[in-house]
Amino acid sequence: MARKALAAHNAALKPIVCVGEKLAEREASQTEKVLQTQVTGSLKGLSKQQAEETIIAYEPVWAIGTGKTATPAQAQETHGFIRHLLVKIFDETVARRVRIQYGGSVKPGNARELMSLPDVDGALVGGASLEDRSFADIIKNSI
């Protein structure tokens, strides 16, 4: 019985592939090259159905734990690039169905603007989720 329950529970798990560039790579205009390598390598060998069940989180390494956040324009540009890669790797349908989240220092003050961008499908909240008030404010500000 426990094995059956575990199998049912595992069926609900969704992989999250985190991709992102370091500050030096961004400053050297290498963001797209880095992301192409990471996204292509991470999804290699997946079927279209498997890809659709995968979440991609763009987490610029330079923003994790630093308090720095990509500007809305940077976030949209990067998420749009990832979505375009998905079209090239799979097709338009898969690209529309894959959720692409932003995960670089999401805070109550920037959540609404980031979540309103056309290619940002949600947030992967790190440190701010450890403080209940901050996390609740992110959720409220994202709706």
C-alpha cells in the first residue's frame, strides 16, 4: 500500500530546471549563450510531454541572495529568449505550455511588476519565503 501511495505522490512532482548567468557573463553580453547551453542541455532527450511538465526558473546567479533583481525589461527579454528556445527545441505549443518562472531576489516590492510581464509565469521565491510576512506580501502583490 505504501508503494502505491508513493507512486501516486511522485506522479504529482514537477521538475524545476534553474538556469541563469553570472554577473561577469551578463556584463560580457553572454547571457543568451549561457542560457542556450543550460536550457538545451537540461531538456535534451525529453519528449514534448515531459518538457511540458517541466518548469524552468530563470535565476540570474548575480541576483541570488544579493538583493539585486533583474529589471522588468531584463526579465522579460530573458524569459522571451527562453520561450523562443523552447519553440526551436520543441514547438510553439510546448513553448506556450512550459511555465517559466523568475527567481532572482523576488520581494514584495517587485513581485507584481515581474509577474505582470508576458513571459513570466510565476516566481521561484527563495529567502523572502523564510519570512512569513514577506512571503504573504509577495503572494498578495502578485495577484
